[in-house]
Amino acid sequence: MYLKSDIMKNLIYFTFVIFSIALWGCQEDQFADNYPDPSKIANTTIERQYTGVQVAGIDYVVPAYWNYFVVLRITLNPWTQSIGWINTPNQYIPGSAASDAVWSNYYGILAQYREFQKVWSSSTPQQQNDRKIFNLTAAAYLYYETQRMVDLFGSIPFFNAGMLSTNGGDYNVSFAEYDGAEEIYTYMLDELKTIATELNNISLNPGFQASFNAQDIINHGDVQAWKRFVNSLRLRMLNRVSLSPAFSSRASAEIAEILSNPSQFPIVTSNDEGIQIDVYDVSTPINSSGFQQGINSAGWDGDDASKIMIDFLNASSDPRLRVMFEPGTAANGVYVGLDPLLAGNTQQALVNDGEIAYYNRSTFSENQFFPGVLISASEVNFIKAEYYLRSGNDAQAKAAYEEGIRQSIDFYYTIRENSNSSVSGSPALPTEQEITNLLASAPVNWNGATSQGEKIRLIGMQKWLHFNIVQPYQNWAEVRRLNVPQLSFWVDNSSTQTQPPVRWRIPGEELTYNEANYDAVRSNDNLTTKIFWDVD
């Protein structure tokens, strides 16, 4: 068993070695200020650079203040009605701070990955053979992050982006062209299939296994876990594009191949196999201490419950209600969600008066051990359920759907058991009878749905509930793809954007400093042009 301290020693060292910048959105003097010291680049290694790729993305995986307060509180979480919020003018336009933050974070990850590729390409064939696992899994993690970006923005600079260091610091040749969203998806699906096959043939000697254990902050050197990550990520991407005419046949064939051959293409099947960054010691850089201020800052509403989510949980007597939410302080134990159609002043009065429920503090905001979830067993089962349903196998679809619900319940109660906060008290553990009643309730019961469309809605509702604010980027993508739940929003007549957008606009600095390449995508860079997989 590896020691968490071994990983953290490498992280702390690496934090001060190389943090490259995105290759656009900066003036010339900013490039000079931020370009990494060549001597430090020369002294880095495959192993340390590998950790740097993962570290660069950690604040958008493990709950952190900036992601939740600056980005999600005013964008994806209210737009999926995973939270209730106070209606205000211009609330459906992604703020520049939010889009800039997400854009910069991704291109920081990509720049780290390009440094990894640079070190990799300068290594000997023997060094590459010994460390092949680092190359395969670094690419897999990059594709996880890249999907998130494409799903937000559509076309982005990708294939030739992040090359400033590779180009010797010449920023004039380092501004990258934009690549099409479908082209990027095709490339990633091709690459992930190859990686999945290569991982089946890989073996590590004890020395390199120990190094991989220490440098890998996601799966801690567990090669089998990386196999599950890669194939589960393939399922996610294939499911995402499955309704797109250009991808539907491929999606159906490859999902069938993965699900029919678990020995060759293992996937996440249980909560114990979930892909997540666990927090072991809150005094290390890997912790969720920023979660509290991210969603529960004084004077700001980022954890109020939405009406549709509370009504859905109440209607089915779902045992997740008491572990996910707390009743308002003046609600006499009744869970009430905030109605999105009310006027802002009325909403604010309800919140101020303590009538509105909010996310359970001991489970979420004050739980400094909340993990960073990349892929969960419930998500995989809901993907399986949709595939089986559309393929005409109702029995398998029902089994996967109900197993996904059971795993979601277990997931949130396990999260709560591992919390270091007791401020919200201890909720009673769910009983088997409660779960049986839940599965038989009208809003959840599979057999009560009489059409494929109704059963797709059941799957979508459970996926939305399970994702909530924990996997917000995946949640927004799936709400757009399936149009489930069907959400109603206050109409903002003060703005040209009267309802939530279907994509984000590319940040302003990119428009300024990479204008020549941006011109190729300018006509589609708006809040109303759907991403290619959004065909509903």
C-alpha cells in the first residue's frame, strides 16, 4: 500500500517547478514573465511532469472555492436547477470571470501535458518502454478534461495548442487554430480505444510500479483502476454523442463491444471502484476546505435547494433527501425548495426567513473530506440503462437503472460517514424497505412508465439528481442532451439572453490576442448555437 505522504512530497515539490500558461490571451510581456525557466524544464522528469498534469486540474475536480463560488454558483448549478437562486438581471450570461477561469485552467493543464510530451519525446526508447503507463494515463486524463471544454465551448484550440515551450518560447508561432468539436471527439474516442487495448498488455516492474504509485494522485498507481477509468470515460463520451447522426452507429457498436467484453474492457461497476480523488489529510494541498465558502459564503446563495429537486425527492420519499439537504431553519422540519419563477425580492424574503432547504452542511459544504468525483458507478449504470433501453432490452435497462439508484444512495451515505463535520446531525441510514418503496414510487417506478420516452426521462432524472452540484459539468451536458428534467425559468426581459444559454462564449482575451484564428469560429461563438451532440 502506498503512503499518501509519498504522493504529497512529490506534489509539494512539483508545485514550485513548472506552471506553464495558456498560449493566448496574454500580451508579450506576460509571456516573458510566465514562460518557465528552461533550466527547470531541463531538470524535470516524466514522473514529475506527469503529476503536474494532474495537479493542474485538481481544483476543478476536488471541490474548491474558485470553481464553486466564481464559476458554478452563477452558471451551471442554477442552470440545471441543482440549486435555487435569486433571480437578477443578466443571470443567463456567463460572466467573464467564470469563463476566463475555466478556459485558463484547461490551458494550464494542456500546457503541462505538452511539457510532459516534450520530456517524453526526448527520452530514450528504453525509458519510454519502462514508463509507458505514464504516457497512456496522462493522455486519458487530458481527454477527460478536454471533453468538459468541448461540451462548454464547442470548437477550441487543441491539436496545436499549448506549444509555447515546444516552440522555444516563440509566441508568434504558438497561437493555435481552432479545431472542430466533432473532430476532437473523434480523435479522443480513437485514442481512448487504443489506450484501452494497450493497457491490457502493460506490465510494470516493482521499481516503476512504486514510482507510479507515488506520482499518480487519481488512482494511486492502480493499473486496473485506470483501465476502468478509460473504458468508463469511453462510455460517457459515446453516450454523449449517441444521438448525433454522425456518431450514432459508432456509439452503439462500441458501447456494445465494451459492455459485452468486461475482461478486455473493464468499467466501473461498484462504488468501491469509482474514480475519484480522495482526501486523506486536510492539512495537505488535496482537501475540500474551499467547498464551504464556495457554496455557503455569508451573504451569497450557492447552496439553496431548488423546488424541482426537493419536490422530486419528496414525491418519492427518497432517503437521499435527508442526507443531501437540511430543512430551512424556520420550516419546522419540512423540506421546501426555492421556486425559480418567483420574483427576486419574494425569493430573497423566503431565504432570509429560513423557509428554504439547503444542501446538508455535514455531507457537502463543511465536509473537508469530500472527494473529487471523476466517474461514479451510478453514472455508468445510468449510461448502461439508456443503452439497453434504446437497444430494446428492457429487463437489462431496468436492472442497470435500479442498481444506479441503489449505488447513488450508498454513495451519498458513505460520503456522509466519512465527513469530519457533525453540524447537521446524523441522518438515519436508509432501510431496504425504504429503497424498495422508492423504486415502487410513481416518480421512480420503471414498470409504471409506458414508453421509451418516459423511461428515458426516468433515467435522466436520476442522473440529474445523482450529479447535482457534485458533477456540475457533466450535469449541464446531460440536461441539454436529454432535455431532462424539463426546466422552467424566470424570463429575464432586461437582457437579450432571456433564458439559460446552450453553450459558453469564448473569453474576451482570446478574441483580442488570437483574433486571426478566432475569426474562423466567430459566427458560432454565441450563447444559442448548440453543441453538435445536442440534437433534442
